[in-house]
Amino acid sequence: MAHSPSIAPDVVAPTARPSRPAAIATWLLAVAGLIVVMVVVGGITRLTESGLSITEWKPLTGIIPPLNAEQWQAEFDNYKRIPEYQQLNQGMTLAGFQAIFFWEYLHRLLGRLIGVAFALPLLWFAWRRAIPRGYGWRLVALLALGGLQGAIGWWMVASGLVERTDVSHFRLATHLLTALFILAGLVWTALDLRDLARDPGARPARLTGVGLLVGLVLFVQLVFGAFTAGLNAGLVTNEWPLMNGRFFPEGVLQHRSLGDALLNDPFLIHFVHRWWAWVTVAALVVLARLARRAGDRRASIAIHSAFGIQILLGIATVMTSVNIPLAALHQLVGALLVASVAWGAHAIGRRPQRA
């Protein structure tokens, strides 16, 4: 009896078709590219205060936007019921609502597109028995994380529909960091598969201690970057390197504990984000040099280029009082930096081939 197709085969039948690691790697990198676009659109959605314009979560029927004046008015009426409109946007026109609706709709549409772009090829490769042994469950886990990300996105939006005029910055950080974790997982898995395509005896790379430490340093920077976006902390000053004439923001700890201020005070969060960046740079330089020593010069160049551009964009974003195109580019390069760090950590974690 013929074996039925399996997404994560542990045993390959003698008649099974050969695996296709190179094709799967290319597909995963394409999905990673879509996630980078998604992160940028998500950043623009936040910067334009568009994230609460759609007040319902309809995973299937929500793909169809309003098609006539009556449907547009119904969507606008839903928006008028939430605090953001009542406290901040009273008097907004329907045209103004349509402008913010566009970004949130595009963000959700991209999320659905990424889901389809991942799920359908995964089923195809599984049906063709083209997934190399040991990679099926990893791909399924990435798919599950993508589904969870959709739920996290709605959980984030829901935080701004009842009592708040914006979303929780903690939930926004969770949403962004989950997307970036999926991006890193896709890049890492694609690199493993590319190694396997070149050498059938190649083993998956391991996460080294240095790779983990650099990842944790970058994680802190990303958390405070997300908090900066969620609390509009980029607007507390347009000066660099000083903040409103001072190195350390005045009065931050007079009425808050340090722990509370680190989580909720826009001035201290901005301060940490701008100066922890240099700790992150030091860690990234170490990773880039190790990647070059491991024989992957391109990964080293990618890391250096990404953090150099990112620092300049961060300073420019502050000094222009969060110019939206610059801030969007800052988010774009941040996503590319995560991908390059995954690349570098993978390079130093490659292991000798199987005997």
C-alpha cells in the first residue's frame, strides 16, 4: 500500500521522491521578504495612527473592503464608537477615515497573503514528499507561529477599543517581536536547507553561546524600540545626542520607581533605546567578525551595513521629529538587521557534516 503524504516524515520510503532543500529554501526566503514588507507597513500603520480604524476581526470575510457608500459609512460609524475618535478625532471626515483605514486594511491583507504564501507551498512540498527529514515539524511550527501572530495582532488592537485611545505598548511589542522571531526562524531554516542542498551530509547549525548573547542584546534594543513606537517616545525630543539640553532626561525618577519608568516613561524609554543601541553595536561587531572568521564574509558585511544605516536613520528620525518616511525606513532596516543577525549567528554555528 502506498504511503499517504506527510508534512513531517521521519521515515522516507524507498520510492519517495527526492527532497528539494534548495527550492524550499528559496520559498522560505520569499516569505521572509513578505514579512519584512509586513513589518514596514505595520510601522506606517502605527506612525499614521491607523491601527484602530478597523474595529472588528474577521479573518475570512475581512478580506473584502467596503465596496459602496453604505458599507463605508457603517465602518466609519463603528470607528466613531471607540475612544480614539471620541477623544482625539472628533470631526474627522469620511475621506480622512478612508485614509487611515487603507493602512490597517493593507496590513491585515498582507498578513493573510503571508499565511497563504506559507501554507499552500508547505502542503505542496509535503504532498510531493520533498521536505527533507527533520524539517517538517520545524516548518509546521513556523506556520503555527504565523497563525498565533494573527491572534496577537487582534489582541493588540482590542486593547485600544474600549478605554484607551491607542493600543497597549506591551501588546504592540509582543506583536512586533513575534514577527521578527518568525523572520529570523525563516532565514535560519532557509540557510540550513541551502547547506543541505550543497552537501547532503550537512547538519543543521546550532545556536552558539555568542549567538544567543548577541540575540539577547538585540532583543533588548528591539523591545525598547517597540515601546518607543507604542508610546510615541520618539517625539519627546528632536535633539541628539542631548535630550532637551540634557544628557539624562530631567525629572524621570521623581514620581516613578525605576522599574515603572523603564516600562512606561517615554523619556526614559527613549533614553535607553538611543544609548543601548551602542551596546548592541558592540555585540554586532563581535558577531560580524566571528562570522567572517567562520568563512562567511557576506554575513559580516550585511551585519555591518545594517547597523550602520540603522544608527544613522535612528538619529535622523529623532532630529526630524519622527518624519514618517525616515521612521518607516528605520523599521525596514531594523527588520533587515534581524535577518542579518540570524545569518551571522547561523554562520558561526555551522557544524561538521555527518560521517
